[in-house]
Amino acid sequence: MTAEMVAPAWMHEQVTAEQYASWTEEQCAGIEIVDGMVLVSPSASKRHNRLARLLANALDAAAGPDWNADTDFDVRLQDVPLNNRRPDVTVYRAETIDVTPTRPEHVLLVVEVVSPGSETTDRIVKADQYARAGIQFYWRVEQAATGAPLVYTYVLDPATGRYRDGDVFAGVVKLVAPFAVEIDLSQT
């Protein structure tokens, strides 16, 4: 067996929060940690990234001074075993911009843009994890082969700890909660 064939330790051993905190930004890019195990994500398509950026920009503009919307950073769902997710868009309390790690109590809304290979994770697994963590709003964006994307919105039901189905939008998202926002995605 050659040196190139030996998998690094992080591929087959659980990572702790302390170990992860010692890693560089470059080591953390493009990965999520689930139950302490590193999950490597393939690079997103340009269409995926464009959708995420358009959503983040519109949400950031609509959120007002108390909330920020951004892309591509960790949300620490739990410490043991370590669970870090990297939503496509996260709306979080503006006052926590310098707080690391971002915790569920800092987060109002997460958005996942579904891509080939992430269907089950985005539709079922992440929705369940975000709900259990207490994140109040979840949006799932389904990319269409032709036409505008579909945006499925969900609201946390505090009694069950699960998301309730909200509205579904094709092209233009228009909501009053968690704040008034109108986003035209028909040109993506």
C-alpha cells in the first residue's frame, strides 16, 4: 500500500469540538461534521451558489438591523457528538457576528438548496436536525431543470419539536414571517 492510499485519521475517527476548533478555515471548508464524523461535500454548481447568494442578499436586506443573512459558515447543532452543519444560507442575530461557533439560539432561519446527491439529507435529515436544535424557520429550495426554483417553507411547532409545512413558492417568495420579504428567483 502506498502513502497516497492511506486515508487521513479524520476520515475514520470521530472529531471532537476541541479538535475541530484547532483546524484552520481551509481545513473546515467544504465539510460538515455529523456525529463526530467528517462529511466532505462536493463543490456546488454555479446555479446553486447563485441561488444561495440571491437568497442571502434579499434576506439580509429585509431582515433589518437585528439580523444578518450570510452563506457558508458552520452552525454548531451540538457538541457531543460534534454536529456542525453548514447551511447554504443562515439568518442569525446581528449581535453574534463575532461569536464562534454559531449556535442554534443565534439562528432564526436556515435555507438549504437541494442539489443532486443531497436530496435525502436536505429534505429529511437536516430538517430533523434543525428542528431538534430549535431553529424556528427552515426553507428548502428545489432547483428545477427548467423554470423557477420551488421554495418550501417550514415553521417549527414548539409543541412537537418538528417543522410544520408552510407555504410553497414558485419563482417569487413573498412572506411576512419571520419578517416581510419578497424575493424574485424566477431569473436564476
